Amino acid sequence: MQTPAPFDYERATSVDGAIASLEKLGPDARIIAGGHSLLPMMKLRLAKPKHLIDINDLAELSYIRDEWGEVRIGALTRHVQLEKSDLLARLFPIFRDAETVIADPVVRNRGTIGGSLCQADAAEDLSAVCSALKAQVVIRGTGGERVVSMEEFHVGPFQTAVGDGELLTEIRIPVRPGGGSAHEKVERRAGDWAIAAASAAVWIEDGKIAEAGIALSAVALTTVHATRAEEALRGQAPSQELFAQAGAIAAEDCSPTADGRGPVDYKRHLAGVLTERALARAASRVRREEGS
Amino acid sequence: MNVSIAINGEQVSRDIEPRMLLVHFVRETDGLTGTHWGCDTSNCGACVVLLDGEPVKSCTILAAMAEGHEVRTVESLEVDGELDPVQQGFHEQHALQCGFCTPGMLMTARALLDANPDPTEHEIRTAISGGICRCTGYKNIVAAIQWAAKHEAASREEVRA
């Protein structure tokens, strides 16, 4: 029987209250939202928080809004809401690509975007999605808010920039004209973690790639920000050859480890092919209407 | 701590450790052993119950997190000796052998048909993809849910007529 080690439980009634509790209880306190990453870790004693602060009642952290030129997503927004959002499907179809292959629909009823990002598991999909989209995240503590990029957010394996006494509250994704995005994943069976996955976004202006975002899942100890492959795309006209080149660079820049899901060369091959496919699909989805 | 959860319409209050999982609250403190406790890792789906109408894996939710919410278990499906159409469908289509996955499959199917009364085969297969059945190969489970959808549609027609 798998049961977590004992802990104290409290239910937050406000964001400020949750942060005050985190501050008061110190590093032995953890936030719980969907719980589908944290509870399995606690059952295995990989995490042993002495206090859990349940934020599931904080409806003010659950939203997907289009405002001031960016889409803002509350940290408590659940996978099922990301999957069903028409706003995201229109502006960032990469979310629906990823959400239909993250775990299964029953798990997606509970898991949240904030929890997925804060778990910072290299094999998790939304970390790569947000990285490819050049998202920023809002981290709040008793001293106020700070906004960090995904590069700054990812500190190491299972480690993020969210410190003791702080709460991830929001994800902000800039909306620029000419954007398209896609996520490609290969898994052993429905609902499994990726063998490898690639998230890609491109923004095309006057027939050239003005900006590109590429991030990979499950092919290193952390989410791979494929910055060298992105650089190879900037200023170029989109083509299948160019996307293949970018895929080859991304494959070089990842560092997979062999495990039950496959050997290193297979995962590296997948990283390249999936990057190329994700870029091609992202480019095919570039929105025609200017200024949206 | 004291936790109070509405299970199948009845308020159940118990003193428990905060670490108690919802599946154990349902099975051990309330004696509703129809909900099965399988993999304990949110993979198999045998423990699926409805939380405020949505299917969830009760092995990966603390009982304390369900306080103030409504839980519906497989025991609620049959009313006054009459089986729910999804139960009848499993019977008609021989959708179980050992029966271990069945409570989770039934509750997942019930939630699917409540939200989408006329699902495609693909939608059914997606909905139950969080449940593992090692006996049937899923074919008869899909057929059972299709049977239930068809019969529920027919009874809605009768009510209208």
C-alpha cells in the first residue's frame, strides 16, 4: 500500500493567504493543486513535505484570458480547460496538440498547468510548449511579484526559479502577428510519458521567419531550449530543408539517456525528426490575419 | 482532522489522518468497496469516481481535498434494483471478465454519456484511455457504452412521445 508520510493539511482561501502560509511554514511546506505529480512523489518518499497547502479553492487562479497583447493563463487552470479552450486553439494550437497526449482525460480533469511547470520534469510536455512560445511566468511572494522567462524559470532537473515562500500564479504568452505552433510527441502507448517530444513555434513576417521557438521534452535532464536551432531559422524563408537543418541541430544539442523507452541514438533521431515535423506543422498554421 | 464529504448524496464525516487518500476514505471508512484500488499510481483507472460530476482517480486525491464536494461511486448507479444503462450495457455486451476495472470503466462511461450522449467510437476510446482492462481488449467495453448510448437515446424518444 502506497501512502504518503504524515503531514499537516490546510486549505488556502486566498492567494495572499497561501503565500503567507508558505512564508510562515518555510521549506517544509508545499503547495498542492491537482496533486498528480506531487502525491505520487510523496507515496514514493521522493517528496516529504510536512505541510500541504491546498489551493484548489482559489478560483481566481483559474482563467485563460486575452489581454494587452498576451494570453494570460492562471496557474490553477486544468489540463482539460487548456485542451478545450477555443482561444488557445485559435492563437496557440500547440496547446491542443500537447493536451490530447498528456496522460489521459481523467488525469487531465485534475492536473494543472502551474503544477506541470513547477514539477519541471524534463519529460513533461507543457514545459516545452511554454518555452517554445517564449512564455513568461509570474512568481509571487510576500515581497511582491516578479516575472521571469522560461529560461530563467528552468533552474535544473525538477528545480525552478520558484523559491521558498513563493507561488507561481500566472503564465503569460505574447501574441504576435504571423505566428504558428505545434507539438509532436512519440510515446510507447496512450497516456505514457514521451520517448521524445518537440514543441515549435514560428512567427513569419514578409515571408521570412522573424522569430522561432523550439523546445524538447524527455531528451535531457531538463527541458531543452534549442536556442542554436532557433538561431538557424531567424531571417530565413521557411522551407522543409531549413526545418530539417534545424532538426539536425536540435538533435545534436540534446543529451538523452538510455532507458526502458529506448537507446540514446534512437531518442536523438526522434528529437531531430519531431523538431522538423513540429516546425513544418507550425509554419503551415501561421495565421493569415494580420495584427491578431 | 475531521473531513466531511457528500458520497452518493449522503454526508459522511470522519476523523482521519490528512494523508488518507479518497479511495481509502470511500472503501474503508464508508465501506463502499465497489470502487477498486488498483495500481495506486493513477495509471489503471480502477479507482475512478465522479467528483462534482467529473471522473477522477481517487488514488491520487486526498480525502481532505474532497471535503465540501460531491463524490459519486459505482454503488450509486443502480437505483431500486434497476441497473443504469451503462451497467446493463456491460451485461448485454459481455464487457467484463474478471471485473476489476469495471467500476472505473462504468463511472468513466457514465460521465462521458452525461456530457456527450452520442459519442463516436473514437470519443469512447479516448474517454476510457485512462483505464486499463487486461481481459477484454476493450472491444466489448466500447460496444457496451455504445449500447447504453443507444438505449438512453431511445428512452429519451419515448419520454418525448
